[in-house]
Amino acid sequence: MTTPRRVESFEHDGLTFDVRDTGPLDGAVVVLLHGFPQTGASWAETAALLTERGYRTIAPDQRGYSPRARPRGRFAYRSSRLVADTVALIHAIGAGPVHLAGHDWGANVAWATAAQRPELIRSLTTVSVPHAAAFLRSMLTSDQLIRSYYMFFFQLPLLPEFAIRRRPRVLDRTLAKTGMTAAQIDRVHHEILVGGALTGGLNWYRAMLLQRPAALRARVPVPTTHVWSDGDTALSRRGAELAGRYVDGGYRLEILTGVSHWVPEEAATILADIIDRTAADQQ
């Protein structure tokens, strides 16, 4: 048997990704994927609660966010590459099938990974962002298209970066309206703006249209819990309600009341309970 070791970084596609590895080395592994505009640090509170329960938590800074993993151009940020990064991380851990959780864009990657490589995933917990096909259908059956206005702006080259750096207070006000605290907004400035991760993060949006239609419709054979919060200004409830149609491995929808989009920080205790319950069902 191989003795488990801490994973502080891993390599894939000629890139080096930073990793936060906490909790007992022999604990069941929970991989935590962050979204925009954040890093793996956004999972810190939830991870701490999970490690108290005996889980080993792995929270990478994903492509575009890790300083040594910022390829240029939107083609490098296709969903297939993001999934391949996650697969490479799981192999680097060397712990067999893992429990996978993702928030925001991290949820999108988590859905795709569970659909394409289910043998690597023991359970799936997705937060805020539903299955890609459910998200697209919600655009036609709810106000989701209006909520997603900013995605179209982010498609433009260079202009979003210029506007955000020129008028950072506009970004601050926008994030505050979504429910971010002042401390969280300060972290965005430090990690994303000052840290140089803005273009990489925006390239995830710019690569959206490069997704293959078949991959968008891929079904998930892994036991799944989806978490949606009624204070989420970016995602409609309709997408969460539709997500279960694309899961074959058992599905549960958890709706949080009075919680904004930023669930891993705002409702860490509740989310840790949900991840724990989802994982425990598969132990």
C-alpha cells in the first residue's frame, strides 16, 4: 500500500496547480472546486467543518487562477480541459473514487466530471449552478436569461478587464448586491485583481460557446445533491428544479432560505452537513 501524502500542487497540460490539502490523510476525500471570482480559499470554512468530521479536503486553485496555470486564449479553458484538470488532480491524490463538490463554475466542472468520469466520483454535491442542460432550459422557461446578462459582456475581449480595473468600485457595488461581504470583496481584489487572475477567470465565460452539444446533455450516473439558495441573484430556481432530470444515480434538491449565491462562506455549516450526508450515503 502507498502511504498517503499531502498534495500541495499537481501538474497537468504543462501547468502547475496550487492545492489546499487539509484533514486526516486517511480520511475519505472530498474535492472542492471553486467558482468566479474566487479561489480555493472560498471553501476554507466548509473545509474546516468537514475535516472536523474526519474528511480529507482538497481545494485546488483552478485553471486561470493558480499563478503557474494561466494559459492564454479562451480555447485553453474549454470544459474538456477543465474536466481533465480535475481528473489529473484525483489521480494525483491517489485515493480512489472521491466525493466531489463544486460551487458556481466549480459546480459546472463537477457536473461534467461526474458525467464523463463517474468511476472516479463516489458522490456529487453541486452548489448554485445546475446541470448545463437544465441551465439552458431555464433560460427559456424563467428569468434566467435576464439574470445572465453579465455573461454576454464577459464574452468581449479585453474590454471587461479594462472596465473592471478602471472602475473597481463598480465591481465592488455589483458584488455587494449579490450578497458578498466587505471581507469577501477585499479578497476578490487581492486574489483576482492584484493577483492577476482576472483574465483567466473571464476566459471560462469566453469558452462557454466551445462546449460540444453532446457533452451539455450528458447524464450523471452518480448520486447527486444540488444546493440552491433563494437569495441567489444569478441563478433562478427553475434551473435547480430541472437539474434532477439529468441525474440517473439518485437526486436530492436542497433549497436554502435567506442565503445568497456565496453559499460555501455564508452557510458553511449547512453546506458541510449536506456534503457529509451525501457522502455518508455512499460510504
